[in-house]
Amino acid sequence: MPATPDPAPSAYYQMSPGLVDKILLCATMIAGASGLAEYQAHIFPISMLVDSASAVFLGGLLLCRRHLSIQLKLVLMLLTGMVIALTSMVQNPYAPDGYMVMGGVLAVAFAHWPLRRAMLIPLLAVLGLVLITVLIQLHWVVIPPFTVQAENAASAWLILAMCMALMSVAIGGTIHELKARLLRHIGLLEGANARLEQYAFHDEGTGLGNERSLEKNIDADLAAGRSGCLLVLQLSGMELFHAIHGGKERDEQLRRIAQALTAGMPAGHLLAKLDGAQFALWARDVADSEALYQRARQCVLADPALARFGIVPGAASVSAPRDGASYRELMKNIQVALSMMPAQDFAGCLPFSADMARQMQASLVLKQQIRHALDHNGFYPVYQAKVHSSSHRNAGFEALARISGGAEVPGPGVFIPVLHEEGWMAEFGMLMLRRIIDDIPALVQAFGAETKVAANVSPPLFLSPEFVSDLTQLVQRSGIDPTRLIIEITEEVFAIDVERIRRVCRELQQLGIQISLDDFGSGFSSLSFLRSMHFDEIKIDRSFIASIEQDEKSFLLLTSICKLGQDLQCRVVVEGVETAAQLTRVEQTACTQIQGFLFARPLPLATILAAQQGVTAPSQSLPVHLPH
Ligand code: C2E
Ligand code: CA
Ligand code: CA
């Protein structure tokens, strides 16, 4: 339903038609009653006649009120009132009734009309009195002698005229001033209202509508039974642009994009600026999101500056009403699609599908499961044995994290990425370290004083400012020999802060804790770090071993890395040995230790200790070859 337009500010203080009719009714009754009273009292015959005639005239106006305009009714009513007032004043200038009627007439005039037009009433009244004065002086009008003494009449009416003028201007001026103030306030309020409206529904930076205006429009369209396609355009690379060029340049860039989209998209489409570097596009009665995206993309990339700065527009889309019956539902689903979008440089349009929602739900459940495990001591270490390559005797263990629960619980391949994404890695790492350090005495007691236990430590924990002091405290409190502990770090840490890693490694090594470089050869080469930093151990990535049987190059590389380790005086551990054939090849290298399913699978502490003590029942035979 279209909203009724607001009246102009000046209309706010005009009288409503209903009020004018009520005043008309009052005026009719007063004039009638006054005429009747004068008739009864046999006084002021002229006044009586004027009042009665006025009552009849006003009554007539009242009867035809529906056919007369408000302006005409007012003019006729005010003129009638003026005639009544003047007659009363002329008949008896010392009686108050005439002035009261005049005051009423003035109030009505000033309340409805602007100053200049309202001033006509006192002016006409003064002129009327002056005219009557002149007419009396000329004896053209004869006033009955019982009302006023004839010799005083002229001066009395002159004084009266001046009083009238003063009173009129005073009353009228006051009313006008009040009206002007009211009008000013209304103007201010309207201005403020317009600004609030602007803030509430517009994005200040780009001038486009904001999310609220988008919601209002989409909900209105959906309520009217219309279909459409909602596209959220995400500009990847904007954050980097912001970091390099600053907020002002970024805002300017967003403004240019808004202009390009406004100019390039069809007129019926609705554009809005969402938070961050996102724009929304609502296309009514459109089903093809890909074509819509391509057009929006062309608009954005038409600006060569954007391509130069590496800003890439990707998008997610939903179709209404299929993907939602309200803006909120559509937005919820488009967020799901956005969260599935590749993090960087995705230049395509990802339409929402019900499958995405299921994946999202599953990932939410997983997140909750992991958080629950963190909060309720649900993570525990299992231990995979490492053996000396020469003797196959136990050399120690690598601790690997697991979540307690049945077979359904996720493994490290699933929960480690979630812990990273959620920023829980440092918390998880300390939790694991505490449990591993608690287990070390039992392992050392069962497997001998030379047994070392390796713990995996992720970059966020390794580089956290409290890591060294927290670990020192843990080690000291547990009373273990720090040389029993190995910290495994991966090549990824070098991508962050090499100097800091050197310092932390040195500090840990001074305590006696050993540092192992895990997954060597899987990421970017850390050969240069091997030169400038001493590692106690290098663990060669599983991918090398997987292919050494068929691939001579992998074998050669493995041999070279083992030799390099030997030269650098650090142990070389070969991971992931699964078959006897792989073992044969590995044994031809200078590697120091071997870890793999061929020797042992990762097992809980209790199982390992039980196997070591030979108490495991034959039916529970372990998939582990623990050396004697
Ligand atoms: P990783 O540190 O390279 O650990 C070795 C992984 O290889 C373990 O997988 C182990 O079970 C597996 N493995 C060992 N021998 C063999 C073999 O012969 N064949 C095959 N196919 N696999 C073998 P897991 O336990 O699933 O752990 C996977 C990764 O998760 C670990 O790789 C490590 O990066 C991470 N991780 C596990 N526990 C922790 C932890 O407590 N802290 C941190 N930061 N990362 C952990
Ligand atoms: Ca490891
Ligand atoms: Ca590894």
C-alpha cells in the first residue's frame, strides 16, 4: 500500500476542517444567543439585528459546510465576526463583548494564516472604526443617544481604534511567533528525521543502500510473490589493498566499484553495500546467477586499477524463493555458500546447494565435538615406537594426539585443521604436552633410560611468547629429565619468523630439550636453515618412502638427505616404513632411526606398557613389533 505523502511543514499549524466546523458551530450559537439576549433585554437594537442576522448567516454556512472550502468558510466567518465586533464596539465602546469577539476573530486568523494575511483583520477592523468615526462626524450615521454621549464619540473611537490596533498586533504577533517557532522545530525535526533515515538505510561510504534497505526491499518483493536471484560479491584482495594503501584509498576504491556497478547493472536490479568488501545484488525475476555474476564482474574489472591491485571479485548466490522465503533465510544460505568459497582469488560464482548446508552442519558438529574435547580433557596421546635402523631396538616414541570416544571420533587429519582454523592450536598443544610429560616417566621406566619421547608442536604454540617459560615450568614440575623430550616442529614455522625460531630452539636446547625437524622435504626446502641452525633430528617426510621402491630418484634423494644429516651430526629418522621391501631400501641409507607401521602402530600408553611387560593375552595380539 503506498504511504500517504507527508503534508508540507506549513500545513502542520493550519486548522483542520473539523476544527473550523466546530468553531463555526460555536460562532453560530454565540451570535444566536447574543441576538436573543439583546432582544429580550430590549437593548442595542442594531447589535441585536447584526447578531441575529449573523447567526442566520453562520448557520447557513454550517449547513453548506461540506460544499465550502476551508478558506472560504474562514474568510466568511472572520468577516462576520468582525462586523459583530465592530457593531458592539460602536454601540458601546466601554463594554468588553466586542473586544472579546475581535480577539477570537484574530486568534482564528493568526492561527490559520501567515502573518501578512492575518494582519488584514486588525487593519480592516481599524479602518472600519475610522470609517464609522468619519461617518458619525459627517452625521451620515446616527448612533442612538443612550449608548454614548455624542460629543465624546469621535475621540472615544479614535482611542479605541489605536487600542484595537495595538491589541491586534500584540495577540497576532504572539501567535505568529509561536507558529514560527513551531515551524522551525518541525523543520529541524524533519531534517533530523531525513538524516536518520539516510543513516539507517544507506551506506555512508558508497551512497548505496545498506543491508537494512536490502532486507526491506527483498522481503517486500517476496511478500508480493516475486522471485529473484541474490548475489553477494566478495572482493578478495581488498584486505591486502587496505594494508598497503590505507583506509582512505580503500574507501575510495569501494566507492568507485559502487559507481561502476550502479552504472553497469540493469536499472531494475537492487544494489547494496554489505560489511567489509562485500556488495549485494538483488535481481528480480532473474534465475541465471552465472550471467548476473559475469555482468557484475565485468563492471568491477572494467576499472584497470582493480585488476592491477589484484582485487578479484568472487560471488555466492541464492535463488528465491527456492533457497529461502525471507531475506534472513536467503542470507543464511548465502553465508553457507560464502564459507565454502576458496579463501583466495576465487573468480567465479558459487550457487548455494542443500548439500552445502549439510556439510556446514557437519562441520559445526565437528567444531563442537573438538571444543568439547578441549574443555573436558578429551584429547590424549598415543605413542608410535621408533627403532634404531641398525638393531631395530626401541629408540623412543612419537606422541600423536587422539580424541577419546568410539571408532566414530575424528582423527588428527580432521581435527588438526579445525584447531588451526579456530585458533585453538596453542591451547591444544599445551594440553597435549602436559599429558605427554606426565607419561614420560612410565615410558622411560619400561623402555630404559635412553628412551626419548617426541611431541609435535605447532607453529602457533612454538612461537607464542610464553612457550619456553611454560614448557620449562612443566618439565621442572614433573621432575623428568629434559633430555628425554624431543619437540618436533615442521618446516612451516620458517615461513613466519626465522630469527624467533632460532632463539626459541636455542633456549630449549640449552635446557636439554631436543629439536626435531619434522616432515623434512614436504614443504619448501629448509636446507638453508639446516646450515644456520642446529637440529638434533631430521624426520624425512613419508612421501619419500612411499615411492622409493619404484622411483630411483626418491631413493637417491633419501640417501643424500641421510648423508647430509650424518655430516651435520643429527639423527635422521625415516617415517612411514610399511613394507619389508621399503625397509630393505631404507637400510641401504645412512638413516639413524625408522618409524612406521611395519614396526609399530600408534598405541595407547597402557597397551604399550602391557605389551612390554608381556601381560597381553594372546587373543589381543598387537599390530606392533616391540623390540626386546
Ligand atoms: P606426523 O607428525 O608426521 O605424524 C606421523 C603420522 O604418520 C601419524 O599420523 C602416524 O600415525 C602416521 N604414520 C606413522 N607411520 C606410518 C606408516 O607406516 N604409514 C602410514 N600411512 N602412516 C604412518 P597421525 O597420528 O594421523 O597424525 C597425523 C598428523 O597430525 C601428524 O603427522 C602431525 O602433523 C599431526 N599431529 C598428530 N598429533 C599431534 C599433536 O599432538 N600436535 C600437533 N601439533 N600435531 C599433531
Ligand atoms: Ca611428527
Ligand atoms: Ca612427520
